Amino acid sequence: MKHEVPEDLLMAYSTFSKIAFKSFDYSRTKLPKTSASILVFMKRHSQTRAQMSEIENKSGFIKSTLTAATDVLVKAGYVKRYRTDEDRRAVFIELTEKGNEKANEIEKSMREYVNEKLSVLSDEQFEKLLDAFSTIKEIVNTLQNFER
């Protein structure tokens, strides 16, 4: 059965995303947006160590942007960058304890920001939103399993 998503639904999702997430002020993190995003990405994907090409593929960041953002993280002591003897071409980054703490701090700040944005909703609207996201999460899991 062919399913079509109504255009207004896609626009509603895009608008919600902009209001709730994309307008987050990354200056709160004292890191450039991409650098902060890499820390959060690694934390959310339960990865303390990852190959740069894997982060590039999963996050959508282009290699040059990822390299520059990682330079910032290395200088700040949030990640270590290294190569292995097995494959000198592969570059890995690893979260340090300081990086893990910073990722937690960024996530907390983002949660507070989103909660502040959503505080204008009634209890009923908030419950509906949570139900909708639970459904979306289930569907995303189904789609991810289908892609494998």
C-alpha cells in the first residue's frame, strides 16, 4: 500500500523542529554549533570512540566541517584524535571524561531550552505531543530495522 504524507504535515514537522530545536542558542555551550553537535551525537549514540568517517556518514556533516569542528574539540580537551596501527588511514576520535561531562551539560541545556519552549502548551497538548513522538520513535525504529 502506498502512503503519502500530506505537505502540511511535513511543514508542521519542519516548523516544530525550527521552533523547538534549531533556534537553540549554541553560544550557551561556549562551543561552535558543529563541535557541540559532535559531542552530543557521540553521547546519544553511546559512543565514546568513533571513526570520523562513521560520524560523517551518520551525522551528515561534510568531512572538512567535521575536521575543523573536531580540531576545536581536541584543543579544548573534549576528545582525543588518533589513528590505529591496523589502518593508518582511519581516523578515530574518543570522548574524554571532560568531553562526556560537556556533552551532558549541552544536553541538559538543550532539554531546558525545549522544555521552556513547550511550557506554553496545555497539559492536554503536551500529552498529545508526547504520544505523537512515541509513535514517531516506534516508526523510526521500524524504518531503521528495515534499512539494515
